[in-house]
Amino acid sequence: MVHSEKVKYKRYPKLNRFLSKLVADKTLTPLERLCNRLGYMGTGFLMMSPYLLAYNNVGVYTYLIGGTLSIPQVWLARQWNLVALHINLLVGYGFYLYVYLTD
């Protein structure tokens, strides 16, 4: 049995009509899909990085990889505070790695 779009939102019709005006039905472009996947991968690297800092500073490399992979997602979403945060992460851990390697 195939239901039409009207039957889908049968309960609370006024609320659903109001909420459907707030949300746009939109499919993601290939660039948005790629940036989302890169962001998820970068977040995974950022989540495991603190635990890897004790192992010969492997966590520094994963912080740098995670920050780099996360920037396209937040840039495309125009979340400028997170872009600044990830750039700060790259500068901070890049400097830390530079000092660590030159000692």
C-alpha cells in the first residue's frame, strides 16, 4: 500500500505544516558529501589523538591529520568559529611538532 505525502503527516497537522516550512528538502551535492565524509574521518582522528600522545607523540600527527581533514566540512558549512579552532589546532600542534623534531 503506497501512502501519499499527506497521509505521512496525519497526526498534528498544524504543527507538521509549521515545521515543514522551517525545513527545506535538499539533497547533498557531491562536494558536500565528500566534505562530510572527510569531516567524520577527521573527527575520528581527533577523538583518538589524546590517547596516542603518550606513544612517542603519535597523537601529534593524528591531531594534525584530523584538523586538516575536518576543515573542509566546517568551511563548507560556514562555521567560522570551528574553522578558526581547527586552524589554531594546526598551528599549535605544528609548532609543537617543530620544536619536538628540532630538539
